[in-house]
Amino acid sequence: MPGLGLMVELGTGRAGLRNDDAAEALLARILELPPKLGLGLTGIAAYEGVATTADPAESARRVDDLIGRLAGLHARVRQRLGPSVPLILTAGGSLWFDRVLDLLGPLARGDGRTRLMLRSGAVFFGDHGVYLRGLSAMADRGMPLAGRIGGALRLWAEVLSLPEPGLAIAGLGMRDVATDQGMSVALHLWRDGRDIGPRRGSMWCVCTTSMPLSRSGRRPSRCRSAMCSNSGSRIPAPISTAIV
């Protein structure tokens, strides 16, 4: 390996070269570097997590397309370097690494000098929202990891006020729990040291201090911008919340 290894990255949505011609040009530039610089090609990379859309079928097509481009670039790199040079081949977000293993695993094993590395960020901890849904989808594709990766964070908040039936104001606002993909999810409701919910079939909605928390079975009119879900379903939220 060189003193400082360089990776050629293919990408979409974030960083990375957008087309194969640009990747070939960068590859050629790296291979022309004089050895005295201590720089050299270590391998190639991609991140397929941002190739997705709201449509699962289209997401799968885009993910497979990016991984296929990565496999093609690996073949061209191997042709340039010969069979004996070790390479790193890396991809793998937290929700599509099964496709990385399916498509690139046989390639790496067959090559014999390529090390396949996954870069999944949520390998131990997820959430009760986007990762829960994603792991369930991965299980449908044949990799049953749902239940093995748990939520990373649970927060407790006081119910500050019950101004009317079906409305609870919780002291947990956006300054306390910033959100990324969806609102926080209420896991339990406690009163007098006793867990009183959520019950099967009830609906919960976690909002900021100026918005309601409800289990009325429908989305309350004053909480239209929050994410509500039936308990036990896949819930799009970055963290979990226990309301006390």
C-alpha cells in the first residue's frame, strides 16, 4: 500500500464522481503520480444511501445501478493494475448493504486481491423510525436484521398541561430534540409510576411544546405537521420519546 492511499469515489446526491469518464480521468491522474510523493491508488468507493427515492422499486433500481457502475470501475482498475495489486472496494449505507453484499461480494471473492468493506453507520444503533422501516424492508429482501439493532436514544419529558380532553402539552420542543426524517415517537405514557400506554391500536403524536400529544385514534387538528402512527407499526422518526 502507498504512504497515503487514495480512493476514487463514484457518487450521486452527495460527493463522488457523477460519470464513468470523470472516474477514468481521475484514475489516470492518480496512476501518473510519481512514487516519491507517497500517494497511490488504494481502491474505489461509493455510497448508495442517497440514491434512493420514495418509490422502493425505483430506489432498488438506482442502488443496483450505482453498485453496478462501481463493479465496472473495479474491472477497469484491475485491468490497469494487474491481478496482484491489493485493492479496497467499499460501499454500504445502513439500509442497502444487503445489495452491496449480493452484488459485490462474489466479485471480491473471485478477484482474490480485493477487500470488500462496508461503511454502514448504523451497525449497532438505529431509531424507531427510518431505520426501523429500512431494516424491515431489508428483511423482506432476505436479510432479517430487524430486532437486532435497537434505538439509540430514549428521552423523558413532562406533560406540562392537559388543557382539554385528548390534548397533552409535553415539555419537549425542537430545541431539545432536533429532527431529521420525521418527528419523534411516543413509546410510553406514564402516570403515578405506572405505564398506561400506548395500547394496541391507539395512535400517538409527538409534537413540540406548542402542539398536542394525542392517542385519540386520529390525527388531531392542531398537530397536522407532526408524524403520527398506529402503535406497533413502522414509525418515521429519528428518536424515541417516553412521555411522563
